[in-house]
Amino acid sequence: MEGDDKFKLAPHPKLPKGKKLMLIILDGWGEQIPDEFNAIHRAQTPIMDYLKTTAPEKWRLLKAHGAAVGLPTEEDMGNSEVGHNALGAGRIFKQGASLVDTSLESGAIYEGDGFKYVKQALPNGTLHLIGLLSDGGVHSRMDQLQMLLKGSAKQGFKRIRVHVLTDGRDVADGSSLKFVQMLEDTLGELRQDGCDAQIASGGGRMRVIMDRYENDWNVVKNGWDAQVLGEAPHRFTSCLEALKKLKEDDPGLNDQYYPPFVIVDESGKPVGPILDGDAVVTFNFRADRMVMLAKALDHEDFDKFDRVRYPKIYYAGMLLYDAELNLPTHYLVSPPQISETSGEYLVHNGIKSWVCSETVKFGHVTFVWNGNRSGQFSDTLEKYVQIPSDQGISFDKNPEMKAIAIAEKAAEAFRSGEWDQVRVNIANGDMVGHTGNLEATIVGCTATDKAIKIMLDTVEEVGGVFMITADHGNAEDMVKRNPKTGAPIKDKQGNYQILTSHTCAPVPIAIGGPGLPKGVQFRQDLPNAGLANVASTFINLHGFEAPADYEPTLIEIVD
Ligand SMILES: O=C(O)[C@@H](CO)OP(=O)(O)O
Ligand SMILES: [Mn+2]
Ligand SMILES: [Mn+2]
């Protein structure tokens, strides 16, 4: 591995090699006004508070949303995928959301091989569109779906079926009604133009299809049964009716957790199972929660659940979801090409990394960190350790999650002296924050700080260096606010409207530890720095100059 010239880094003129670095990524941990809806502020976080208040030259904020992470607008909140891409790659790449926008606006999407393949279902095949119905911009966007629907009808599809996944995670709970109505309006327009366009099935994203990292294949099976086979525990004649009835029966039900349902005609027949000769497009641009379905749709050999029927279809993803696996084989838009990431540089310069998270974030701190590349760059210089996440519960039921277990393993790896970089992702702020349960999120953030203490105690003991940052905001704001005044918003019943989503808040970064060379501090001349500036910074702390095309380092050395 060592010796590949392209990846050889120059020694840093001032910073020594051989430092041991503990690199901690807090998932969903932003900086916001410290009010009662700020779960981080409400939590016991003595370590994070200490870092902020005692060493201001080693603590600062970073941009983690919008253009700083390659998203189309400054209104776009950050997310794990774009955040970890920027952290690991040290550069800003236009992300899936932007690339799909451009391709739809120019019409290039219909000229590409992917859509040409899908069109092979013409003249008789139905086009099925499967994805998240939301304007969150994290996995998909409503306006993109509407454009794709209209464009597909123009391209000749006379029969279209949409299989909706309701959100309530990137957008407010209850908003699925609004999005379904918008979709119905668009489908109505298509019908007026002679295209038989309808919603065929539905369900909440966390129960239907959008599992990730093979945490629970049943979630995908629920979707398969409804979308492909036309079978589900609930049957309704319209999607709006489904959403209303199911919530009436279970008033606590969140949009994320709607059970699978199919839409049937007056005779009780499902209106849109997926059949031989049909075309299917999964319209999410983000990969992680589409990979499992893509495997079920694309792979002739598949044994994760009994598909019962495997239709011969023309399937394309909105994007290529996994470049290593070439999954799916056909796709409408090419994903960002992210290469020469920090992990690859580290192994070529002999830096040994030990990386860990629990299942729900494991892919982020490995695969996504490495520019959406599976596997390790080196079997000897890297070790990736996954701690199984709790299964089958929403994370407010056990808000401590695996934070302490990850910290203890990381401490052990650090103490062994075998690794130059020990990198972890602590998931609580994000995963518990998404449940919208403020009290549980407070508990999750307290657990996060305890985990940080375990890791920093080890850094202290061994004489190492630490860097703590986050990938985007979430837990620091748990209420919907008036965009102009910032005042919390109440609903008609007078209850505060819960915010389950990520935010546009900046995230903290702190450095320190007994091994941090004297005089190292944050530069003052990069007020707009973001997550993409982090990689150069830790490469410096390992004793190397950062690659020339990386965003500039955050640190300077004062005498
Ligand atoms: O859960 C997810 O899929 C997203 C929110 O939609 O969160 P994150 O980017 O933190 O993975
Ligand atoms: Mn995240
Ligand atoms: Mn999240």
C-alpha cells in the first residue's frame, strides 16, 4: 500500500507524525439557541460544555447544510450521506439532489441509457414509480417526482402507478396528507391527458421498504408484498382514505410508521401489482435506504425473503446506488464521482485506522465516508467494527442506544496503541431525535456525552489527540419554528409542533488532548468553513500536508 506516488503526502512542516487521533462524529448534533426544545442543552453534557467554554481557540462551528455539503439551496438541511461524504472526502461534490434537478430541468434524464431501458416496457407496460413522498430533499423530492411523472407520460407511458412511502421524518408528521393530495392533483392532470395514472400502494418509510444496512429485511418484504404482489393487511380505494382511516384507528400513528396498504378498485382488485413487462423506477436519489429493494428488484438470485413471484421488469434506480455492486444495473442519473478520499490517502501513507459504529450508522462512517465505496482500502491498515443496533423498536425506547458499547470498544482500540486513527460515529442525537420524543432525545444526548468522556479519558491516559465534530443538526432543535421570527409554532390544539427532521444548524468541532502539539488552534480566517474542511485538518494532525485539492485546513500553529 505504501509507496503509491499519487497518494504520497508531504510531511507537515511543523506537525509531527505518530500522533494517535480519536475522531468522534456525533450524528445529528448541531448548535442552536439553548431553549427548552434544545435536547442537547437540556441534557447533561459536561464534557461538550467544557470543550466549548474552556478552550475557545480549539472550538468552533462548521457549516453542515446547503451548498457547504453540495445541496441545491441554502434551505436544504444537511444529512448523513452528504455530511459524511464531505467529512471523508475533504471536498464538496454536487450531490444526488442537485444532479437530478439538473437532469430533469434539461431533459437529459430522458435521453440517457437508463430511461431508454425503462422505455423498453412500451407500448404496453405500466410504469411503476416507488419512493419517498416528501419535500425533505434528503432522499427524494416531491417536485422531482411530479416532473418525472409528467415527463414519463410525455415519453409515451399510458399507464402509471405510484407506490408511495410516507415520510414524517424529514418533514412534519401528518404532512403526508398534503403530499398525497399534491400527488393526486398531478395524477389527475395526467388522467385528463389520457394517461391512466394512479396510486397503487403505500406505507410508512420505516415499516415499508426503507430499511438500511440489512437491519430488517421484513421492512422490504412488506413493500414487496404490497407493490409487486398487491398483497397487504389493509386495502382501501384511495390513498387519502387509507391515511385517514389508519390514523383514526390508531391516533398515535406517525407518518413514518403507516402499515403497508394496497389500493383496490370497486371489485376489490389491487390496481397496480407489478407484472411481467412493466417498468419500475425507484425515484429516491439517496442510496442507503434503496439498496435493499434494488437488490430484490435487480437480482435474479436473491434469498433474503421469498419473493413468491419475480416479475420480468425493466428496472432503473434514480441513481446508481452502489457503484461497487453496480446496483442497480440501470439508473437514470449518474451519482457524484467521489474518489481520492481521506481514507485512501491514509492507508497509502501508512496511517492505521480503526472504525466503529452501530448498525444504523455503520455504513455512514465507512462506505459513505469513503466516497460511497464498499469495503476497506487495506485489510491490514484498517479495521471496521460494527456493533449491532437494537432491532424492532423505535429508538426512543432505548435512547442510550449503543453509545457506551462503541465508546468502550473505541477506548480499547485506542489504548492498544495499534491504531493511529480511531474513528467512531455516535448515533443517538440523530436516531432518537428523529422519533420526535424530546425527553428520550435528552437521555440520548446525555448518553452521548458519557460516551465521549470514556473516549477522552483514554486520550488523556495515552497522551493522544482528539477531534469531535458532527455531520448535521437534529437533536438541538425539536420544535417547528416560524422561519422569520424563530418562535416555536403550535398546532390548532395548542400543542407545540414537533420537529423530527434534521436542521440547517451549524455543528461544533473541537480539538484537544495532551498530544495536541503546542500552539495548534483554529484559524480565524475561515468563517464560512464547513464539513469539507475537516479532512485536511485531521490529515495535518497525523503529520502530513493535506492534498492540494482538498478544502483548506482549519488549524494554524502559533508560536
Ligand atoms: O434516517 C434517514 O434516512 C435520514 C433522514 O431521512 O437521516 P440520516 O441522514 O441521519 O441518515
Ligand atoms: Mn447523520
Ligand atoms: Mn438522520
